Amino acid sequence: MLTAHLCDDDPPHRLTVRLRGLLDHTVAHELAALVVLVSEALADRPDVSELVLCCADVTQCDLCGISTLISVRRRADAYGARLILRERPARVDRLLVRTGTAAYLGALRESEPTVRQP
């Protein structure tokens, strides 16, 4: 199961989405819903210049999850917002590096610590 929660305490230029659960092929319909949620939220907030995905509670990520993150990045680009992945579990970081998508997906920020998990 994947849940996505829009945070309402952000400054006007930032939209934060907190992700919890699986970011993999077993929840394909929820991954598609995430892309729609982000698209609608960005359309409703033309002032947003930063789209932050908080990944601290992501328990699993596979190539379907990476594909979804790429789709989210494309939506952010279309609305003029920069995608930032925050609080990434180590397993997500490893997959981003192995797939060569870390930089493209805004995950190479040294000032943003990752959540270390075994």
C-alpha cells in the first residue's frame, strides 16, 4: 500500500508530499494516483517552485517506483517546479544510484541527510 499526504504547512513556494509504504509494482494503481495527485496539486498552486517528496516512510522501491518518480519529475518540470527527494531510505538511494537517476530526480543534495536503514 502507498499513501501520499499533501502537507499544508509549507511556505507558498513549496509543495510537500509525504509518502508512506510501497513504491513498487505491487501498487501500480496507487503509483498512477500519485502522479495525478501531484499534477492536480501543481495545477492548483501555480506559485509552487519546489516540489518536495518526503520519502522517510517509503518501505520498498523498485523500477516501477523509479518510473513513477520520473513521471512526477516531468510533471514538476511542466509546471516550472524543481523536484527534491528528501529523507530517502538508504535502499532508495542505492536504487537511484544504480539506475543513474539520482541527479535527475533531485536526490544528490549533500545537505539533505538520508534515513539510514539496514
